[in-house]
Amino acid sequence: MYIKFINALLAVCLLANINANAQEDEKKDGKKQTYISLGPTNGLVVGTEKDSTVTREKEKTFSVSFGVVDIGLNSLQDKTDYTSAAAGAFLNVPNGYQNENLFDLNTGKSWNVNVYPVLASWTAHNGKKQKVVFGTGIGLQMYNFRFNKPVTYVNTKVPEVYLDTVRSFSKNKLGMTYLSVPLMMTFKTKAGNKTWLLYGVGITGGYRLASYMKQVTTQDGKEKDHNKFNFSDFNSCVTAEFGLEGYFRLYASYQLTALHETILDQHPFCIGLRIGGI
């Protein structure tokens, strides 16, 4: 049920983004374009660009973006002190595996997906060739970590990690989902007649909605275990983006807080493509 909801949300966001692009195309073709404008003179106005009232507020300061989706690849920066007694107790693995190589990822299958159904933004204009856009909203931040080794998280009497060397794995994945609130500042510099160079920074704060191990083995088939596993309930990330508006956007994020509450000091780093945006 949870996965179906995520897939439906992704589909809605992508359709909304396609519709927004179609409306932008209509605007470029000279057709009437309806939008909401909030300005210092006329206040809140709903109309088209060809309405004389709206034309005076054409450089609107408030707007809403629908269907923003990030799709990228994950990696882990590991700062753990594997010589500590706490790490030795948490990692129920042979001594030769008690290092950062234990959590080696299949990077090509470790995905980050962020979904923001609605983003609100405020634009400040500095002449005709420079804009600064402040944006916020609410959405979902999702990590998928595909391990190369048979790493298994368990939550028995105390959380621990061990290596399952008995079964034969075709999939071994750790998944995390956070409710995420972004705060972004995007700069737009006019690079051509209708082209804007964009670059920005921001920060996100998140609350952990789910963490789970998904494993597929020859012996037991597909298994999924939802649990806390010593993961922190909150996270914070610094983000950046770069691109040409209307053509492409790239994003990157680095989690400032550690994934785990204690012992392991691991920080996800993601880079990928942004569909939509402020």
C-alpha cells in the first residue's frame, strides 16, 4: 500500500510537470496564459498576460510550482571510528570486515528520489537580467542503498548488523523515507534572449517515516523488515542545483546529520537530475 502511494505521487508530479511545460510552450507561442500574480501594487490577481491589469504585474513576486522530482544516485561518506568498542559490539561480523568496506554500495543501483508535489516561491528582481527566488514546500526524500555484501540489519534485543553468509542474495537493499521540508535560494541570470542560467543552494529538514531492509534470496524469496534499526528520526541536508531553465537541471545533496543515532557515522551524498523546479 505504501509503495503504491509513492508511485501514485510520482505519477501525479510528473503529469503536473508535463502540464506546466505545455503551458509554458503556449506562452512562448503567444497564446493567452492564465496565472496567479501577487504584487505590491495590485495585490492578488488572477488573469492572463494579455489582460491589461495583469500586464502591469507581469513580473510577479509569488508563484507555485507543481510536480518537482529529483532522481539521482547515492553514495555514503563514512566517518565511523571502527576501532571503538561500541562499533565492535554493533557490528556482529568478523574483525576483518569491521571497516567502511563492509557497507560498500552498488552505486548504479543505489537511488535517491525526492518528490515535491507543490513548491511555493517568492521572486526578487535585480534589474531585467537577475532574479533571486526563495522557495519552500513539503515532500518526500527517499534513499535506496544496494549493498554488495550480504549486510543485514536486525532489531532483536538491541540493534545490530551482521553478515548473512548462509543464503544466496539476488537483492539486498536498505530503504529510508523522510517527510522533507526544503528551504531554497535560487539565482537566475539571463544568458540569452530567452535563456536563464540558474544556480542555487538550500537546506532540507526531514522526519523519518520509514526504514526497512528488502532482501531477495534463493532460499526464502522476497522478505521485507520495517524497523528503526538505530536510525535517527531526523535529518538535515545541504543542497545545490545548477542548470539552464527550460532545458536541464542538476542537483546535489549532502546529509549533514548522521544516518544512525549512535555508533555509525555515515552521511549520504546524492547527485542527479531535477525534473521541474522553481
